[in-house]
Amino acid sequence: MGDLFDPNVPQVWRDQVMDAIEACLHRHVFFILTKQPQRIDGDDLPLHPHFWIGVSVDKPRTDDRMEELCYRTHVETKRFVSFEPLLCDMTHAWVDMMEWVIIGQDSRPGQPRPEVAWVQGIIDNADELQIPVFLKPPLVEWWVAEGHGKRRQEFPEVATDG
């Protein structure tokens, strides 16, 4: 695992990964997550319903990654956002151009969980826009056990061939 768009990843490696993805799109679904959307060239990405690209956002100064992702990719590109780890209130975040929302906590021992209102605010925004929400473990176990809400581990609809 790694960030395919990290500055230390040579373009030739990205090209090889994209070639391998394109060769398998008819039978697999690919989700690529990056913290570097400014390095994406949307013309180099497969425009296929089995190819999804997302950004990781953890605090307000990183929420511009969602806008950058939309700017750098075709309107038909399947996009998602991962609020992980959710470190502060991101209920204002711009999720309306995303097709999937993931929420997670810092899973290192001793790290605080996100506040209930932060998680609920993102869920409410996504629900209003009819965007599926996936709460990652261990956040989802805590969310349900403490009675904050139902188990939300939804996946986006993915077109299937044939």
C-alpha cells in the first residue's frame, strides 16, 4: 500500500499500475486513495465505472483536496472522500461532488475518538445528498455499542458488466 500520486512515485510506475488496472477493469473494481490530488492528470485515469478515485481528508486545511480532485478529474469519474482519521469537525466539508463517504478514527492506542457530533454531521450531510456512508472499524463498533446510530458500512453501487 502507498500513495500512487506521492511525489516519490515515478511516473513510469503510475503508468504501469494504470495499465494493469485497465487490463482488469472488466472483472475487478479499483479504489485509489490519495493525499495528493494536485498530482492527478485526469486524462491518464481510466474513465470506467469500475475505477474510483478518492482523497483522504482529516482536518479543515486538507478539505480543499476534494475540490482539487473534482478539478483534476472528468465529471464522469467516480469519486469518494475518506475522513480518516477524523480529527475535528468537518461537517462543513464539501461532499456534494462525492459518490461515497468513508469515516474513520485514529486507531493507534490511546488516541481519542472523534466527537459524536462530528461523525453525525458528516452522516447527515451524506444522507441528505443520498451518498452511501461507510464507518470503518473500530469507529463503527463504538458507534453502535454506544447507541449513537446504526451500523453504517454502505458501499456505492458499482455497475457490473453483463
